[in-house]
Amino acid sequence: MFSAIRNTLPRQVSRAYSTAGGGYKGPNAIMWGVLATGGVLVASYSYMRTKNPHVTEEPARLALNSRRFKPFTLQDKVPINHDTSMFRFTLDPDEELGLYVTSCFVAKAKVGDDEKPTVRAYTPVSPQYARGYFDMVVKKYDDGKMSSHIHSLEPGDVLHIKGPIHKLIYNANDFKEIGMVAGGSGITPMLQLVQHVLNDPKDKTKLTLVYANKSEDDIILRSVLDSYAEKHPKQFRVVYTVDKASSPDWKGEVGYVTKDMVQKYLPASSKDNVLLAVCGPMPMMKSVSGPKLPDFSQGEVDGIFKELGYSSEQVFKF
């Protein structure tokens, strides 16, 4: 099914905010047409066109419900690398998922013999105004009940979802610069923000992303990020760092996110109207920004960000 392999960058979705309706009209679905690691693009543009539901010009209905879980049917799943896959769920042709930037939803499933269902939060990677579908990228963890459950799903199976869940309320040009630190699957809320900013011609916010992974093969959606950076070189920069470089040709950083990396690439705390956002595994969060509190509130700024003088008003922890 996914035999076509492309090495060209995809066309990018763009919404004319001042004139166009909310419907997603482009053929791209940039994340699905470029299931990418290491520069290899999997799945074809022609597949994308044939699999997308018909899009109408009517005002969109919103699929999510914030008060109750609803079942959503899996349409397709495609491996991205050894432990991460893309999952496409079906909506009605006139439906949008109903998330805003930035927000997420929670998924619920009864796993194994557990008495209580497992509930986890996820941020989709499909464009905000996509109609007829939404996409998730999920990394499978050995001890992850929900991630293992989602990876076990086959087309036709359902996942129960509720949302949206409020995160950072973002408006165009709220900040002059946003610096982002992501680790592993923590890329998804950052990608949601990057998409939104770069697809709005009125938003001039400068974005820099430091993205940490174990290896080059673990970099999720690398070609998607690279395509945005190539199309918007003055507005978006992505820097990769890996625990250990597997190739002598590696041009990114090596090692965990450090104080030097933050100083080198991200806006300084002394600058006006800047924000630093962070999302990733708990050890990374503790080192970079300090963890969120058990009640999921932001908590105090700690770690590298504290050392460099960032205030709580300048930091957001996803």
C-alpha cells in the first residue's frame, strides 16, 4: 500500500486566514504524506488524494466533546520507525476535530485485566482545520499501557477520546520569539504550534526548536520539520541533538540538551516578549525546566532555565 517512496519535500498546507473558510482544502496533509525519518518520505501524494474524504464548503462541525468520551474509528496506521507509528482516524466529511492552538485530547481504554481504564493525553499532528480525519503520532513504550494499546489497534477498531484540554492559549504575535525544547514524542505540541504560526501569514513570531532524541533514526517527522525550516528560513529554525551520532556525516548537536545549547540557540531571558516551551520525558523536563507539579500545574522554573534567569512568565511546560 505504501510502496511509493519520495525524496522530494511536500507542498505545505496554507490557510488564508482573512478570506478562506475553515475547511482543509489542500492535498498535502503534510504529516501523512511525509511519514519521515532520516530524510526518507513514505507514502505518496496520489495515495493521499485517494484516501482523503471529500471536503465540502459548508461550515465545519466539531467532532470532539469536552464532557464525554466519543469513539473514533482507525482508518490506517503506518510505521515511521522501529517504535513509532502514524495513526489516521476517520471523521465525517464535514467535521473538524475541534482543537485550537495549543490544546490536546485525552484517550481512554480498558487495558488487559485492569479494573480501571487507562487515560493519557495526546496532541494530534494533523492541521488544525483538517476535515474528515485526524492524525496521531504515537511512540510505543515498553511500560506504556496506552501507547501499547494504540499500537495494537487495527483499521476498523475504535479509540475513545474526549477534549479539547486547554494548554497554552496562543494568539498571533503574542510573542516576538518562541524557543522550544522537545524530546522524543514531546515534539507533537511543538509541531502543532509551528504549523499554526507558519501557516498564518499575519503571524511574524520567530520560532527556534531544539529537538533531542536517542539517535538519528529516532527523530520523528524530521522531514516535516525540515520542510517547514526550508520554506520559512527567516522565521523557523530546527536544531537536532542525539545522544550518540551514528554517522560521521551528522551535522547536528550530540548529547543531552545543555545550558550551552540553550544559550546558543534560544532567545535569552533578557529579551522582551519571549517564551520558552518544553515537552519531553521526565528526566529531560527536570534538567531543562523543572517538572510540572502532580496536579499538572506549571510549578516553579528549575534546571537550566532557572540557571539562565528565565521567569515563570517566560516558560511553559506542556
